[in-house]
Amino acid sequence: MENIRVRTMADYLANGEKPEILFWVGCAGSFDDRAKKITKAIVKILNKVEMSFAVLGTEESCTGDPAKRAGHEFLFQMQAMNNITVLNGYEVQKIVTGCPHCFNTLKNEYPALGGNYEVIHHTQLIDELIKTGRLKVEGGSFKGKKITFHDPCYLGRANNEYEAPREVIAKLDAELVEMKRSKANGFCCGAGGAQMFKEAEPGDREVNIDRSEEALELNPNIIAAGCPFCNTMMTDGVKHFNKEGEVKVLDVAELIAQAADL
């Protein structure tokens, strides 16, 4: 994160301060080289609007989502309880995530274990920043471009959030086109349910190839995503069809960061 200001919760505590929000980076956003670019885009936006935020740094661990989806409830609860102990120790109240899987788990599954927080997805935060005038965005290089948005399962169908990412994209003065399966009828990228971490099951075709084909049928300039796993799967799908030179797969945060020249 060279030349980018990022403070930890421990740093805030040591100075007797409390940040406005905790940025939960997530495993992909911390360790995957492609997803790190999304993390940087989110941080640039937070710095641009001068929002006081912090990360847990080395104190952040996996939310336990992959373990739970794979059926290992005991491992999930161990992960969750460790994280809740850290979060409650810092008296965290509001969390923004770069990943819908983290968003869903922190928001809907941690309360039963004693972790009660206001949790928002980064596209919801960006939408709010634009609507309140804290962030000014113009189309820039995206003006007039054709963009289709792939709904992440854990943002859309699991949490009924379809409009925030689309409203953000609309600020780019781009042409937003919808795939035949979108919003409540959206189709998984193929990474959910811990599928990202295991070999494919027997079948005729990979899920992400089907989904990428649907997106490419629209001849978009950009496939927008709001999830690091979706980003990986859609990127692999675009490469499968040898379209990586024509179609970019970008997170909504990257679109806004580029449009705002951050």
C-alpha cells in the first residue's frame, strides 16, 4: 500500500482515537494480487473523502465463510469467535467490506455469536458518498462505454441489494446493459459455496464459462463486479473466450477510483 494512508485499529487506540469505520479487507483483498488492486481502490476512495477509517491488519482473520459453506460449522465458529473477540475489544460499530461473502457473514451470521455491527458493502458506501456529495464523480474515460454488472450472490439474492452498484455505475455516464439473468434472477459466477477452493465437480461445462458467455453476448466494454471471487471467475471466463484484449473486468470501486482520477 505504498503512498497510501492506512492506519490500524491498534494505532487509533494507542492515540486515544476512534475511526469512523472499520475496513474489513478480507482474505482475497489481502493476499490475492488481483484483489489487492480492488483494496487499493477502496482505500483511495476513503482517503479522497477524508473518512477516518482503520484496518485490523494482522489481527484480521478469515470470517469463516468458506468453512461454513463447506459444512465445517465448528471451524466457522472458531474463526468467528476469534474475530468477534477482536472486534468487540476495539468496540467496533460500523464495518465496510470489499467482499460480499465477508459482508453477508459479518452482517447475518455473527450476531448469533455476539458480534453485532452495522455492516455495509463497499458499493453501498460509495453510493452513499456520492448521494451525500462527499464524492464527486464524472464519466471520464468511461463515458459512453457499455458496462454490464454481474450481481454477486451474497450481495444480491442473499441481501437484496441490487441498486447501489447500478446507481454508482450510472454516475459514470456509461450505458448500463443487463444480462438475461440479473438481479433476483441472477446467476452465480461459480465460486460461491466454497467452490472457489476445490476442484470442479463432474459436468459438461464450468459455471463461470456460462456466466461469462452471457455477459459477452452483450458486447460490453466492461464487465463490472462487486466481489473479488466474481472478478476472478469472470476474468477467467473472458480469457476462455480470448476476449481479454477487448473486455475488461473491473470492480465498481476501481471504476470510481479511475473515473475520479485517484
